[in-house]
Amino acid sequence: MNNARAAGAPPQRTIDIVNASLKRRYAKERRFRLLGLGAVVLGLLFVALLFADIVGKGYTAFQQTYIQLPVTFDASVIDPEGALDPETLRRANYAALIRKAQREVFPEVTARRDTRALGSMISVGASSHLRDMVLADPDLIGTTKEVWLLADDDIDMLVKGHIDRTLPESERRVKDQTLGWVERLESEGRIEKRFNTIFFTHGTSREPELAGIAGALMGSFYTLALTLLFSFPIGVGAALYLEEFAPKNRWTDLIEVNINNLAAVPSIVFGLLGLAVFIGIFGVPRSTPLIAALVLSLMTLPTIIIASRAALKSVPPSIREAALGVGASPLQTQLHHVLPLAMPGMLTGTIIGMAQALGETAPLLMIGMIAFIVDIPSGFTSPSTVLPVQIFLWADSPERAFVERTSAAIMVLLAFLILMNLTAVLLRRRFERRW
Amino acid sequence: MSTTVDEMSRRTGAMSSAELSGERESRATVGDVTVANPRMVCRDVDVWYGAKQAIKGVSLDIGKNEVVSMIGPSGCGKSTFLRCLNRMNDTIDGCRVTGSIQLDGQDIYDKGLDPVPLRAQVGMVFQKPNPFPKSIYENVAYGARIHGLTNNKAELDELVSASLQKAGLWNEVKDRLDQPGTGLSGGQQQRLCIARTIAVSPEVILMDEPCSALDPIATAIIEELIDELRANYSIAIVTHSMQQAARVSQRTAYFHLGDLIEVGETNQIFTNPKHRLTEDYITGRFG
Ligand SMILES: Nc1ncnc2c1ncn2[C@@H]1O[C@H](COP(=O)(O)OP(=O)(O)OP(=O)(O)O)[C@@H](O)[C@H]1O
Ligand SMILES: [Mg+2]
């Protein structure tokens, strides 16, 4: 352009040259925008598919089938001596009460095999429900009451429509006889679906209808709390030291390279390390939130350190100079000025690390978190499992009822992940400052 | 960067003819670098940014109760030299300072010397305004707070308002002291930074183009402040305004491509420069 001018070609105004190329430039821009939009739409589509699949499979798990039976709290069964001794009440044979109640609703069923089939319609957990009722209110003894009892998982699946009633009997899990009973109960209004509180208040169980995520949720909570406690201060401290205080030499370069490498190491390796070092050498109890947190801290540390260093790097050096210039010590400079400005980035990195830790399974399998633990953990050193491992275990179970519970647990996990990422966004907003 | 400066000097007629014809002028400092009553004494200071030398064997004294102005073309090393005087260059990776710089007879680059109290003693106003992203009040109060200069909130309030008044910013910000200092205009930020520096009462004040973004009225206020501070303190000021140098300073130092070319009484430098480069510069043939 300049040459043409210098060569004495007819003078061309800059605006003409600009206009000539404008169309091409805009076309390029449009193409780029369409490409970006396409990528986003495709991504959203897959996310929507994933969510639709999980929710479609899992939403029924938030409901549970109950069967209403007229239970007579027979004093001769519960408390033959009439002493109301809690120990006796606790040990009484409540299953017998349920059998009796069923006999009343289905008087025509008498054959031994049939009564057993009838009994299996009610969950084995129902008798403990009756026991709790009696323990809470001993006055019930001697009365008769309509009680909603937890149905067995097969009945639950049938009522929810996961078992096709039109299939021939040989291919159906629920036999014709039971199907008839269920239909009769349904017509009498003795079957109802209620909100599944058990799912949120119980630990896991071999019986799907008694299995809940409370144990795994508490395990995850304790684990994450400890992981945060370990990895955030160490990560931020390490980043601060490496970025602001450490001399820049070959050693620190080596450390930097290794931290970046650690971030890419498969997580199961951290599990093996935890098994060998924390459990093998230091004797940390296995299957506990403590050991899980130690391993997950190792895993998330590189993420936090890298994010924190990037956040520190993005703080303008003029702020450091300003602080040092009025005589602040290096530590004061960091604590009063640099750290607050770097905080949003550090928190984002930490929450990403935590989200990663929340969803991690592989290394935890190595350190015994896969054990079958029914009790809800009560502390950092009580045996427990975590949500993703629970999902893994349930996904492995053959019962149809565990399929929906798996999906429901995934929904809970996703909800927590979304919550955490939302917190990250909010924290960023809160701490973000202009300079 | 260095090439542009070289090119610039080559293109400038007066310089290039002298250099091309081989009669390269001496870069040894003309004039007396010493003063009778020195506060800071710099001898043979070299500064390197990596392999590039930015300051070449500069010796200069800064006396008690005097204002020394440093002038010279852009990129000649004025800021670099100024930043050596309170060890601000320590924060730059790859920056190396040799030679000796003393404050009251104490070598400030001594291994055992702590730069933290040094910087409380030798304050600095940076070339680019750099307020903290905190409130205006907090900006001014920060130094006093960390050094424990005041005993209570009332004293601190008093110090903040006095400092802002001296910097000529009080009337503009007195109603919004709790608003972020970064929300001020460029010139206001510059004065805020001046207020922040004088709030800790440093005994030597280094000012790097403190009035570059100020209108004539605000400039006059700052120049008045400098004059007032001179009664007790020593001041080194970098400026591109020769009128300003003439107004506020007693001595002037002319830098050129890392060399200190000439030092002398401000009057003498502006009326009767001894070195040809100085003359070219102040008469507007260079820079
Ligand atoms: N941090 C740095 N790293 C490398 N080189 C630098 C750095 N700071 C300054 N320099 C170089 O040192 C030389 C002197 O810079 P300096 O900032 O001291 O100039 P100056 O005289 O203050 O210029 P101005 O009047 O434009 O502010 C320049 O050539 C510059 O490129
Ligand atoms: Mg400068």
C-alpha cells in the first residue's frame, strides 16, 4: 500500500482500501462466530442428553412404594410379661405381626409356599419400623392400627412400572400370583408411593429399598472437609513461596516441572502411594475419611498450586512495588495486597480441585473405601465410603432397583458439583476487585 | 528498546555527525558530583538488566535540604538510577547493581542491611501511579499503620487528611475517603500516591515524574510541597519539564544513555551548560 503510493500510482484513499477488505473481514468473523456457537450448542446437547438420561432413569428413586396393612400390636407377641421392658420390646418378633396382618387381608392364602411369597412383598426393614413405633409409643400395644409398611424392591419396581406386567410369567420377576395380590391391594387403595426419605437418611444396604446415600454423603463431607483443610493452606503456601520468595534457580525450575507432572499423574497412582506410605508406613486406618483426605489432598495439591501461582502472577507488579515502597516487609506485601487480589483465582482453583476430589473414585478403591459399610460415619476416623464409590458399587449390583438408585445418587453428586461451582462463581464475584 | 534509543540519537543531526566523524565525546561526568553536606552518596554505580547495562558508572551526591532534579531523554536510565536509591530494583529479576550507594555513611547494598526500614526512610513516588485497590483512606494510612506511626484513630485521621491536603487532593476526595483509590482519575491517583509517600515522613523522597499527569494548578501545589519538604528532607526528582527542574531544584543532573553527563547548579546547567550534549538537550536539539 505504501509502496504503491510511493511509486506514484493514482492516489487511493485509505478508506477505500479499508472498505474493499471489509466484506472479507466480516465474513471471516461470521464464520468464526458460527463455529463457536456450533461448538457450544453441541456441548450443551450432550450435557442435556446426559442429564435427561440420568434424570429419566433416576427420578423414580425419590419415591418409594408403601403397603398399608392393619397391624395388631398383639401384647402376647410383643410384651408377654407386660413389664414394658425396653429390651423385651426391642427383641420382640415384629415380623410375626406383619404376617398376621397379611393373613387378615388375604385370608384365602394358606399354603406355606404362598404365605412365604406373600411375606416377601414386604421389606425386611418393615419390622424394625414397627419396633421403632412401639418403642416411641408403648401405648400402641394391644391396639390395631393401619400402618404403611415399606414394600420390597420387586413390588416397588412393579408399581413404578419398571417391570412390564404384560410379559409372560416365565420372563417376569414378579409371578402372576404376586401380581394378582398387588393389583388387589392397588384397587383397595392399600398401595401408595411416598417421598423416599430412606434414600437420604440411611446408609447403604443389600436390600435396595433400604439403601440410602446418607452414609456416602457424610463420608464425602468428612473427606472433602479434611481435604480442603489439608490442601488449601499447603497449596496456597507453596504457591506463595515458589512464586514470591523462592530464589529462581535450577532447583525451583525442577520443582515447577515436577508439580506440573504431578497434575497429570493418573489418580490411581496416588491411591497406590497412599496405600504404601500412609497405610503401610504410617498406619493410618484404612477406609476412613482421614486416609481418603490424605490421598485426595496429594491429588488436588498440584491443581491448587498451579492455579494459585497463575493467580499470583496475574497480580500487577506495581502493587507489590507500591507496598514495598512505603516500607512493607515482603510478607506484609503478600498478605495485605497480593493475596487479596489473587484470592479469587486461588479459590477457583481450589474449588475445581475440590470438585475433582468429590468425584474421584479410582484412588479410593486402593485404600479400602470400597468396603461395604452400612453405618453412617460419625467422624474422620470411622469407616466410611464416599458418593462416587457408592455409585460405583450400586452400578455393579444386579437388582433393577439399584439402577434407579445409582442414577439418583449421580443426580445428588451432580447437584453438589453444581453447587460448588456456583459457589466458586459467587466467591469470585465477591472478591473480585478492579485495579 | 535500546536500539530505538540508539537510532533516535543517530538520526538526530548534532549527535550523529559528532559520532560518525569519530570525535566521540567524553562521557565522563562534567561538573562536581559532590556536595558539602551529603545525605546519599553514590559512587561508580553500574546497573545491568540481564546483559544490558542501563547505568554506567554514575557518581552523584544528594545533599541535605536540597532538591536534585534528574533530566534526560526517555530511556536514558533516570528511573533506573532513582530506583537504586531505595533498592526498588531488588524486585526486578535479572537486575544487578554494583558500585556503592550510601545513606548517611551506611552502604545500602550491604549484605546485612534490611531494605524494609531503608524504604521507610527513603520514600518513592513511582512513575506510573500505583494506588492500592483499597479505599483512598486506606491508601494513605497504610504506611503509618504498618510502621505504627500513630497511636489512635484520631491521629491517623489527622495524618491522612494532612497528607492529602499537602498533596492538594483533600478537597476533591474528602467526601469519599472510603471509595477505592483506583477509581480516581490519573492525576488524582498521582497525587494520592504522593500523599501516601509523604504520610510516612521519609527523610529522602524519590519522585519519578510526579507531575506528569497534573494540570498547572495541581503542579504548582506539588512544587510548593517539594519546596516545603526541602526544609527538612532531601529530594530527588525526575522530570521531563525543564521549567519544573528550574523552578524546584537547586542542582540538576543530566543523564544520557546510561551516563551521567553533567551535574551542576540548576542555574548554571540551564544558562551555561558545559557539555555539548547537555546543551543540545536543554536547547531542544535532542529529546
Ligand atoms: N525491567 C527492565 N528490564 C529490562 N530493561 C529495562 C527495565 N527497565 C528499564 N529497562 C531499560 O533500561 C533503560 C533505562 O530505563 P529507565 O526506565 O530507567 O528510563 P527513564 O530514563 O526513566 O525513561 P523515561 O523518561 O521514559 O521514564 C531503558 O533502555 C530500558 O529499556
Ligand atoms: Mg522513567
